[in-house]
Amino acid sequence: MPRRYKEGLLPFKVVPTDEPLVARSGLLLPYELARALKLPMVIDKELPQPGSGRGYQPSQFVMALILMFHGGGKKLEDLREIRGEVSLRELLDMENLPASCTIGDWLRKMGRDSKGLAGLGKVNHYLVKQILSRDKRSSYTLDVDATIIESEKEEAKVTYKGEKGYQPQIGFLFEAGLICEDEFRDGNIPAQAGAVSFIEKCLGAMPHGKSITYLRGDSALYQAGVINLCFERDKLFTITADQDKGVKESIKAIREWRGYQGDREIGETIHAMNDTKEAFRLIVIRWPKLQAELFDSSPYFYQAIATNRQEEAEEVIKLHNQRGEVENYIKELKNGFGMEWMPCGESYANAVFFRIGVIAYNLFLAMKLLVLPPWYRTFTIQTVRWRLYQIAGAVVRHAHQLLLKLRAPMDKIALFCKFRLRCYQLAYG
């Protein structure tokens, strides 16, 4: 018969300790990169300052939330875990952190003051430019998509899916996965609203020598204004066409169809909308309906893509379908960084919270693109938390120097050292 213990099934006791231990030593990595890229300094420059000399600096609020998102926290109460990591905060020189209720008040203040949200937008543009300036590519693909965040907050509006929530618009740079622009919206605002101005903001966020040359979108972008903008700015585009009356008439006029992937066929024609200044290609894919689905006169389902690209239709379809990767980017932002939940009752406060989440997401991409080994580029934040962030360590002082002793294999300790050296080179190289 196994020996019994009063404390539990396993043979140990739980006791408190005052030893300077760190449970999430790896959280120093995103913070040190942020310092290397001068992110806290830019935050303090762009956001409104506290009303008194005793108040917290904007970077103390923003960096606390960024660390919480990287560590896996989602609610403001989860900041207590960061506050509880006394030794980690000593390493990061973040000994004074605002309480969760104070951060909630700050989010509302920044949301009411349009300068706060606008300032965070400038911070994100700065971060994107820092990353892109170190990227060898010069041209990028812009994927624009909206996502629904369900919420039971009193101010949340009913979305087109029938549940209450919010529907932010997001602009991704496909090749890097970066979010170059975001616009937090109430759930009842349609995805197609303000599309032209949103795309113009994305184009304006690019640094000198870098440009967006190709726009992809779903039917929310199928608007004359968007298509005219692409022609005027000399941008390639592929947009899923809304099958309105005009598109249906153009599809009916197609006489030549060729085989494509099993029972599918491809046809194409030239199409124009009432307010477009130039005509464009309409590439159409059709596939037969099942007998039970023949409720109208058409025996086919159709998908139409509006484009000004000149490649073969099969290649254009392949390029357009790559926008499906955006779903993985959105999943990482929402599930990985906690943006599937909003903390405040006020939409304007949630807009600030969401934009800080975007900055945290982009900082993680900066880690993968600028500092970590190449094989880390396919890792999600959840994997990096497991492999790097959740490493135990001890903080000790020796010969007037602060030391972090990691309980980890030598290859991970070497990775920490290389990461920190790379941050030093980014800051002073």
C-alpha cells in the first residue's frame, strides 16, 4: 500500500520563499527588443503626458499591457501576474507598475482623448517602419479584412451575424504578417464602410523605399472607389466580386469555359461598374450544383474575381487564394494575444486596448524577423511561450552586478545571450 501524506498525494510540501526567483524569465526578451527599437521612448513622445509629475508615464501603461499579452494574459486582472514577478520587474527596471484598475481608467482617458488613440497609431507605424527598414523586400501585398469580436458589453452593437460585438478592420502586409493599420469599429458598421480611406492609410504607413504594390480583398472591397484608387495609384488588385446584377449579366455572356481542378471550369470577361473609370478583368470559376440544390435556373455556383493583373487566370486565382493566410494572422492576434475579448464597456477604451494588442503582435513579429533564428518564424506565440518565455531563473547580485541564472539547457541559455547581443546591435549598431 502506498505511503500516505497529509499534504497531498505526492511526497512534497508547499512552502513560501523570499528567494528572488523568476517564473517567466523569457519575458525580458520582448521588452529588451522594445528598448532596442526605442519603443518606450516613442510611446512617451506620442501619447499625452500625465497631469502631474507623480503620474505614470504612458510607456508604463503600454509596456505593462504588452508584457501581459506576450505572457498569455487577456484580462486587466492578469496584470497582477506581472506585478507579482518582483524579480522580473527588477531586471526590466519596471519596479513601479500601475494597478489593473488604474490601467482601466487610463484606457478610458486615452479613448476619450483622440490624441491617445492617434498617438498609438503613430507608435505602431514607427514599429512597422523599424521592421520594414531591415527587410530586404521593397514591395508588399496588402490584405484587408474585418473580424468579429463577440462581446456582451452594454455598448456593443449587433453584428451582421446576429450577436453583439465589435468588427475591427485590419490591414496586413502579407509577406511579413505585420499589421500596418487597424480601425476598431462597432459591430453594426459594415466591413465595406470607409474602405478607400482605410486603404489610403495603409499606403501612407509604408516607409521610404517600401511600397504596397498589390491589394487583395473580399467582396467588402468590391467598390468603384477602391478600384479607381488602384488604377490611379498604379496598384495591382484582386478582389472577390459581389455578384450583383451587373456581374451576373457579365457571367451569362461568357461563352468559353475551360477545365480547372476536377469539375470546376474557368471563364473570363471584361467588366466595368457604373462609377469605375476603367474596365477590368472578371475571372470566373464555376462548378455544378447538386440535384438537390437546383432551386433556380442556374445549374452552377460561381465565384468571380475582379482584377487588373495580366497573368494567366489560373495564376491569378492562385495568388488571390493566398489571402486565406490572413485567417491565421487574425487567429494569432485574437487567440494568441487575447484580442477575442475586450475589457471595457466603452468602445473608445476598447479601441485603445485593441491597438496596444496590435503593437504587441507586431513586436512579436519583430522578434521573429529581426532577432530569433530562422526556424522560429513559423512558431506561434503559444509555442514561444512554452519554449522561451516560461523558463525559471534566479536573480542574484554578485560583485555589484545583477545576474539572471537560468534553469535551462545550454542551447537556450546561448539563445538568450545571442538575442540580447542582437538587441544591443540594433540599438547601437
